[in-house]
Amino acid sequence: MKSAITVIKEQVKFSYLIRRLSIYELRSLTRGNYLGAAWEIINPAIQILIYWFVFGFGIRQRADVGDIPYFQWMFAGILVWFLINNSVMKSTKSIYSKIRMLAKMNFPMSVIPNYTIFAQLYPHLVLLTIGTIVLQFIGFPISIYYLQLPIYIVGLLMFLFSLSLITSTLATIIRDVQMLMQSIMRMLLYLSPILWPPTSLPDSWQVFLKINPFYYVIEGYRYSLLGEGWYFLENPTYTLYFIGVLAITFLVGSYLHVKFRSQFIDFL
């Protein structure tokens, strides 16, 4: 608990620096490209079209998911996946890739994965805005259920940061963790309810899929963007489960990070 309090205090104290560094991080990623930050939108758009073609037509023609056409169902879920995937991969390697440059600066190492995640939030919000506009023209206008979106965005950011405390610490100590996370994220793309509806599986199998906390956020996005209802209220047990996983992940991540961060430079 002491480690968790320490990390929270650091995020509050250096919140202004986190925002400034996240903007710098985003600019540095797109520097030198003619289209600049536009690639943060172009790449997801290309991937969405590919997944829609392959899973909507190529492998098998996907039927509607309930009353929702397959493309709209897939589109609403995959919007958040790009934030999840990019944040996990970049935050995992954030400390060991930047520690030489930032080790002598006067702020704690826990800030590094946090501002790396926030750098991915800005293009996500732009993509989400574009996605909302697209949904208006394909039969899913803005509804009152959009009011719950901030709950899932904030919850996701908190979970991503908590997870990054674990993965960035382990990846600094053991570099193979970065490759392991790449494999895990590829696997989660197909084990999360993004490209195929989990209702096609028996109920007992769906329970195992819901162990994945990203499942909760993805479904929350769908309920919000497609106007299906108040997901966090209609699934109170699952909401409590997500909060519990978030709390445990943060406590474990804070402990590992605070315990090993004084030794990070020794592992380079």
C-alpha cells in the first residue's frame, strides 16, 4: 500500500510534466513524416478496412450481431483496441528505452510509462470523434449512452497505467518481456470480442473470455457508441470485477516498480 501511495503522489505532483511530455512524445513519433500525425488515423483506418474485408467477407460472411450489422459492431469495438495495443506495447518498453536520457532528470520513473500512455490518448480521441461521425451516417446517431464513455476511458487509462508499471519494470529487467507482450497482444486481439461475437460460444466459454479486463472496456464502448444501454449498470458484478482487477494490478505494479526502480540503470 505504501508503494501505491508513493506512485499516486508522484502522478499528482508531476501531472503538468506528464501532459507536456506526452505532447512531446506524440510529436517525436510523427516527426519527419510528410503527413505527420495524420498517420495515427490513417493506419487504424486501413486496418479496420482489412479486418472488415477478411472477417466480413473473406473467411466467412458475418451475420448481424443481434440487431446490429457486423461492420458497425466490429467498428465500435475496434476503435478502442488501437489505444489498448499501442499503449501496452509502447509503455512496456518506455523505461528501458528512455532511462539513459531521463535518469538524471528530477522526476520519478513512474512518470515515464504514464506520459507514454497519454501520448496515445490524443490520437484515440481524434479517431473516436471521427468514428462517432461515421456512425451517424450508418444508422447509429449520438444517444444519451455516450455519457458513460468517460467512465470506460478513465477506467482503461488507469488499468493501462497499472499494467505498465508491471510490464515496464519486468521488461527493463528481462528484455524478453517485450517480445512476450507482442505475442500476448496478438493473441488478445482474437480472444477479445472485437472481430467475432462471443455469443457464438457456449456460455461456459464466455465466462473465461470475460476474465480479460479489456473485454469489459470493449463492450462498454459498444454499448455507448451503438446505444445498447448502460453497460456498467446492467453488469454490476462484472463492473466490480473490473475494479477489483484494476486495484490488484495497481498494487502489484506499484510494489514492483518502487522496489526495482533504483536498480533500473544497472540492467542496461
